[in-house]
Amino acid sequence: MITVLCGGVGGSRFLCALAAVVDPARITAIINTGDDDWFHGVYVSPDPDIVTYALAGEVDQERGWGLRGDSFRWLASLARFGEETWFQIGDRDLATHLHRTRLLRERWPLSRVTADIARAFGVKVRLLPMSDDRVRTVVETHDGELTFQRYLVQRHARDAVRAVRFEGAGQARPAPGVVEAVRDAEAIFFAPSNPIGSIAPILAVPGIRDAIAAARVRRVAVSPIVGGRSLQPPAAEMMAGLGYEVDAAGVATFYAGLADTLIIDETDGARAAAVAERGPRPVVAQTVMRDDAARRSLAAAALHAAGVAP
Amino acid sequence: MITVLCGGVGGSRFLCALAAVVDPARITAIINTGDDDWFHGVYVSPDPDIVTYALAGEVDQERGWGLRGDSFRWLASLARFGEETWFQIGDRDLATHLHRTRLLRERWPLSRVTADIARAFGVKVRLLPMSDDRVRTVVETHDGELTFQRYLVQRHARDAVRAVRFEGAGQARPAPGVVEAVRDAEAIFFAPSNPIGSIAPILAVPGIRDAIAAARVRRVAVSPIVGGRSLQPPAAEMMAGLGYEVDAAGVATFYAGLADTLIIDETDGARAAAVAERGPRPVVAQTVMRDDAARRSLAAAALHAAGVAP
């Protein structure tokens, strides 16, 4: 089993890359749910959905989220009632949220719901939310606290970040299968996801960080920062707010003690020594997943760094 | 104030007819909510919505319900999860239900929600649900009990009806304003709605029937049965099941003691004597609202029968 900790857009692309070179059934994804939130009475689970849609080949590639070719007619109609519509949910996407919400109200745990939705989309990778318990990523700014979605989607990550906390994480338990997926993995990957916004909430669930630290296999992270910028907002903004260098070395600081290896982009080759100084062994590769060839090349580099045969 | 008891399709058309000849602000509609039901975690209130959409000029005229030009993309997507999709809810229509459901979960009474939705659609007629309390129309068939929507929409009214009951009606109270709208009316109309499926549930809410019986003004019903058939299913099927004659005289039997006058269609002129025998004074008019002229002509006939100036 290959186990991947991940968030949404970057994570989903890395999973698609891996799934293109190894049997998807060998892969387990442990997905951030700190961004989950209620909108208009439906429970939205952005990262698991992005991963599901991407692995199903149905994600809107340009936006990185939502279903390709979706329309937003219900949302336009909702505006008539004076409701907030900054969180974009498509008509077909809404069906997923309504189905999920119904099952949650019927007391299904989130992990079972996530598996049900993945099955409906024909996804072969095993998708696990980090926890069945509610964890909320809260961004503390100079103007007060924001939920992750308000910070990112409504306010476009423009507020300087002072701190980030994961409400409920202390009392949360890893979802069934999460600790086992770490313990029994032949390799553990940290996808090129937002370290603070996507990976940190997973690590904040008691038991997960310890399981990773105790793992005897290679732990390989992929840097989401390329050339001093994040490929997806708001990784750079959040790292800067918390005092990390916004470059491969800053990512290495975050993963020190967690990942043995950090794959950094070839444009950041000059930072390899700085990465090594922070702890992880640097591996330089082409990390930007522009096309199928680039995806396969990154997946191959990641598997090689982890010492895993495809 | 002109007060109209009504259901969905037939009721909405009659209200539009009245609103075309008198100031809409003079009209209060008391609307059946026995068809209300939960679908996919959202609370659907079919008759108030049909009335709202129709008075806003946005109803799908051909179907008689839903919004004109609506799409059904979310519903097609929901089918992927194996959920039942026989109850058709459009993408834009769904926004209304989600908005309603959110407000109900915030403990708004249904009457306030109904008024809020009507306001958002620019409706000037005052719309009152019959009750803020939950009343469920249950159709008893030879194969068991069906909710009204299952009976009508899923099974196309094909089951022979043995009885109809209005679950919860005994404990329900009229919504705020309902008894006053009957008491202070200058005329009371029963729209050409399904007597058993739409009018009877309203009358089953304690206090409403008594208020109508005590009213000192003209009470005028319009027959929904024309030429021995109902203009909208399932009025005829339900009347037949309960042992009513399926014609103007059967409708007169239903309204005996409630309506002083029954407007019957000109094609049913031969049944006028039979109507009079059952109690209500028959008035023959063109009742089929084919076009604007027909609508205005029926509204004028109804106002005349009620002795009310436009």
C-alpha cells in the first residue's frame, strides 16, 4: 500500500499522477477535511470532492475544483433571496453535497460517505478523510478570525495570516483505516499540498503524526512551492504568515522530522543545500504537472525516491 | 380583502385570473400544505411554490409547476448515487427549497418563510400556508398507504383510493392570519382545486371550517371537474375513490354547507339542477382558463357571483 497525505488541488493532481503509473487500488489517500463547511444547509467537503472528481477524470481542470462543464443555475437563483453566493457550488456538484448531507443526517460517518461517493464516481484509489470528527481550520488575521473558505474563497487570501488553528482537532480521532494506512504503508507521501492549510490539519489529529514518525518506510514530501511561489494559493501566504521562508527550504523546515526526502523543483536546485540543512534529503525533479508526461515523470521520481517499484 | 382557498395548479391559475382584474394586494390566498414533503434533505412545499411562481409570471405554464426554462442537471447527477429521482426538482427551483429549508432550520415558521419567498419573487398577493404545523396528506390505497407525492407523482394516481387522511391536522393550528383572512373577507372563494387533495386538508385544520361557516359574506366555489373529468389529476380519481360523483354535482356535494355558490362550466350546464339539489346555487360560466380572455372572464364571473366589485 502506498499512502498519500493530501489536500485538494495539488493533492488530487499528485494522486492522478501516481494512479497513472501504479495500480490505483494500491493507493490510499488520507485527505484534509479541515476546510469542510456548511453552506446553505449542505455539508461541503472540498478536498475529498476535488480528489474524487479528479481521479474520476471529471474535475474542472482549469478551476481545479468542481465538475467539468457544470453550470451554476441554482446559485444564481439563490441570490434572489439575498443569500451569500461567494462559495461557488455547481448544479451537478450540489447533488454530491445533498447526497452527502442526507447520509450524514442518517448518522453515516464521513469516512463511509466519502467511500460511497468515490464508489459512485468509479474511483479505485481508497479515499479516507483524516477524521470522522469535525475539525475546522480557522485562520487568525489582524481583522479577526476567518473560516478557511472565507479566508481563501471569499477574501482571496488577501488578509495577512497571524496564526492558524484546527478547531476540534485535539478531540478528533483518525478515521477508521488512517492509522493502519500509515502503519502498513510501503511508502508514505506528502502530496504537493499546502503544508499549513492541508497537511498540518491532518497532522493535528492525535495519532497520525506519531504513526508517521514511527513508520519504518520512506516518507517523501513534494514541495508545493516552486520558484518562491505556491502553485495554488494560499500555501505561500499561509507559510509567510507563520514565519516560514516561502521556498523549498521553508517547506523543508515544515517537514523536518516527518519526511526523510523532499522533492523540490528543478528551478529550485540552488536551494538543495538549504533543504538538506533543515533535515530532509533533497531530490531535484520536474514537479510542475503541466501535462501527462510531466505527471508520469514526477510520479516516477517520487516512487524512485521512496524506493518503491511501480 | 378577497380570500381564496386553494391548492397548486388550478389554484394558481385562478389567483392569476383574479389578480388580473383586481388589485393583487386585495387578495389573500390560503394554500394547502398537505402535499409538503422532504426530498433529499430539503423541504418542498409544492402548492405555495406553484402559486408563487405563477403569480410572479415565472411558472412553467406547460407543466403547471416549477420555473419556466429550468434545467434538471443536479437531479440527473443525483441519480449517480442511486437516489430516487422521480420527484422532479429543477436547478433553479432547488434554490427555493434550500432557502426555505435553511430558514425552517433556523426556526422560522412556514408562514414567514412563505412570505419571504413570495416577496423575493415580487408577489403582491398575500400568501398564507394553511398552517405552520406539519400536516401530511396520506392516500390509502388497496396496496397500502402513500404520501400524496408518491401517489400522484411517482405512481401517477393509478392506485384506487380507499380513503384520504390528513396526518397531524387534528393538532394543527391555522397559520397566523388565516382565520382573520376568512373572518374579514368581503368574499371567500374556493379555487378550482382538487376538493379532496387540496381543499379538504385546509378544512381539516381546526378553526378554518368553522370560520368559513360563520362568515356572513358570499362563499363561491369553482368546480375543478369539467365534462366529468378533472382539469388536473388527481381530483377525479380521488373523488371517485371516496364515493363522490365525478361531475359538477359531486363537487356540489363536497361544498354543501360551505359554499353558497358553485360556478360550473358551460359544458356542464345540464347538471345545474343537480348542483342546486345538493345545496349550492349553480352559476354557469366558462371556467377553462385557456387564455387571458378566458381567465378574465372567469374572474369577472366569480367576482359577480360573489357580489364584489373589481
